Amino acid sequence: MGEQKRKLDVLEEEGRIQLLIPQDRMRAELIVRKPLSEEEISNFESVGEFLSRKGIVSGLKEEVLQDSSDILKKPGSYLLAQGRLPVRGKDGWVKLFFEEEVTKEIISEEDRINLFGVTRVPEVRPGDLLAEIMPPEEGEPGEDIFGNPVPPLRGREARIAAGKNARFSEDGKQVFATIAGRPQLLGNRITVHPVFEVRGDVDAQTGSVSFVGSVVVRGDVRSGFSVDAEGDIEVWGVVEAASLRAGGHIHIRKSFVGSGAGVAQAAGNVRVRMLESATIIAGGDVFIEEAALHSNVSCGGNLIVDGKKGLLVGGQVRAGGWLWAKVIGSPMGTKTFIEVGASPELREEYRKTREELERIQCELSQTEKALTLLLRKKAQRKVLDDRFTEMFTKLQVTHGLLSKKREFLQKRLNEIEDELSRRESKVLVEEKVYPQVRITIGNFTYVVREEIPYASFEVKGGEIVLGSFERPKVRLNG
């Protein structure tokens, strides 16, 4: 029998070598600190036998083990075994059952009242399946260096959100439409937006239009008809004495000739080429490219009349921010009323608060007179009947309530006046402002008595000060 080989464990104990196995048991690394001589190597078992005794049987590095004697001859770190990592399965995904691209189609003659127009957007009906969440797949298991299986990694779950006009199935795996309209995937949220396009005019052939999404009118909006949209409204043609109401922005590419009855109301901005005898109400800015003639404009933001002509003549305009026009008024002295520095809502609250305060003050004065009269009668009588006492008590209660209400209204009125005085707003006239233009900024008013070129109006030192026009460094939003 051959001489029995010594175990490498002895060298471990002596600190000449060290076998490193991490906690996950996915690798075995041998550190040689003090090399062995050729003679010493012949007396020890092989590295392969050493690993086998340790139970390391999987992922052995054959190229290293075949030349194990050389490993022990020189210091260094040697990877002897590497486990097989588990493979993550395919992630879950969302399968869509609708197209997102807008396509063009020809409308037949018999569809003359088709509100979808030339541009056909993807369409679904209530109950249509919009999307399905596909489950992730299981991965492949791994194996550590001791031959033990390592559980596979399951793919990640897909996530989707049901937005407006969409709902999940009971198991949360499918999304269905709840209305007819256009489906869209924005981020990971599916929403159904009804979007309609009117190919020609809004008139007797179409009737008035009311949609929950955005509306595009390729033609005109005729007198007596209306377009309502929760989104934006865009009119390629002319708007007559009609009504437009949008939850977003309104853009009229041509003129808005309202004949004293047309109204355009938007929560956002309004843009129009030319405005005549019409009303605009906007939560944001108003942009008029050519002229605003004898119209009423009210906006929470800025009002800009800065096209080729840039005329603002007649009517009343109110802007919460700045007003910028090339020409305001006319050589004939057309009365034009301008208010800036407060939103129309704040000015309306100010007006109503003042009226209510005046009414309460009047009622309070009458109540005080009645109390004074009763006190005189009380002084003349030694014994008061129940009716007199009841009337006196009621008047006292009324007086107390009216006094508290007057105090509240006066406080609110002071707050509004303070806010109006602190707002920095201007009226900018790029070319000329004519007489009979009345400019109100906050609580202050300036009446133009003579023709003024290149002017600006702003509040300084408790009054409206006239200055020269300076183009703002930054163009107002729009």
C-alpha cells in the first residue's frame, strides 16, 4: 500500500492556506499565504480531494484543479468552485387591445352629420376590453457549490392603473372601458377620452356639440349654436354669435364676431385673431392677434393685443395680470374701460362685499333707532308687558348678529383692498393711447384726457403713474 497523504486541513490550521466560502455558498476560494515546496506538496492530498471531503461537488473549476499542485506553490487567491445562479423569469407585461395611433378616413355622403369628422381616433365602446395584465413567468433554479438547489426567481409583476372612464375586473387582471371614446395609455395609466372632430361647420346639420374631451371644428361655429368641451376647443374658421365653453384652452384661428351675443369661456387661455362685439372669459391669459373692438374681456392672467395692428377699442377688459396692446382707444374718443391687477373673481367679490356691507350698515342703523325708541318708552313705563320685553330682546339679538356680520365684512373688505394695492400690474401701450380710456389698477383710476404715445401705467406711491413704454424682457406666457 502507498503512503497515506496528509490532509490539507493541517495547512489551514497552520494558517498557510485558507478556504473561503460565503454565506450564500455560491463560491469557494482558496487563499495561499505561505507556498509549499515541491517536496511538501508530494506529502499532501490534492486540492480536488480536499474539496470533495468538504462536500464541494458542484461548479468545480476544472482548469484550476487539473493544475492544483501549481496553486500551492505560489501565494495568491484562486477560485476553485462557482455555483450556478438562479435565472429570473420573464417579467409580467400588459397586453393592450387597442391602437393608439390616429388614422385618417373618408366620410361617406350619408354620414353628413358624423361628429367624428375626417380624423378618426381609436374608438372603444362601454364594456370593451382595453388591457390584460399577463402574469410573470417562473425562472430557472440554480445550484450552490454543495449541490443544493437554489430556488428560481419569479419575474416582476406588471402594473397598470385604470384612469378616468376605465375600470378593473373583479380579479384586478383586466381593464374595461366604461364609456365610448378614445383610449390612451399615458405612463402606466389607461384612460378613455372622447375626442371628436367636426369636419365642417357647427350649424343646423350638426346641431350643438357637447363632449367630455377636446373638440376640433374645421369650419365655422354659426350663430345660435354652442360647443362645450371638458378639454380644449379649436375652431379653424369664424365664430359668430355662438357659445364656446372649454375646461381647457380655446383657440379661434380666425375672427370672433359675436354681434353682442357671442361668448367664449375657458378655464385656461383663449387665443383669437380678431374680436368684435363678443365676450371672452378666461381663467388664464387672453391673446388677441389683431384687434378687440367693442368687446368684453375678462381673464385671470394677462391680456395681450400685440399683432400687426394690436388695437383695443371700446368695451370693457379686466385682467388679473398685465395688459399689453399697441393702440388703446380711438381718435374719436371711444370710451374704453380697462381694469388690471385683480382677477375678475376678486373684483366681483369686492363689489359684492361692499354692497353687502352697505346693506348691513343700513339694517344696523335701523335696528339702533328702534332700540333707542324702545329704551325711551321703557323709561316712561314702570311696568313692562311681555310683548314689549320680547320685542326688545329680539332687537338686541338682531343688533348683535348684524354687528358681528359688519365686522366680518369690513375685515374681508380690508383684506381685498390690501391685496389689490399690493399687486404689481401694468398697462403697456406700445404705440398710442387715446382720450376717454379709463384705466383702473387695483383701487386707483386714471382717465386719459389727451393722446399719449409709448406709455405705461402703474401704481407708485398710492397713485397711477404715467411712464414710457418698455417692452418686457420676458414674453408673457402663451
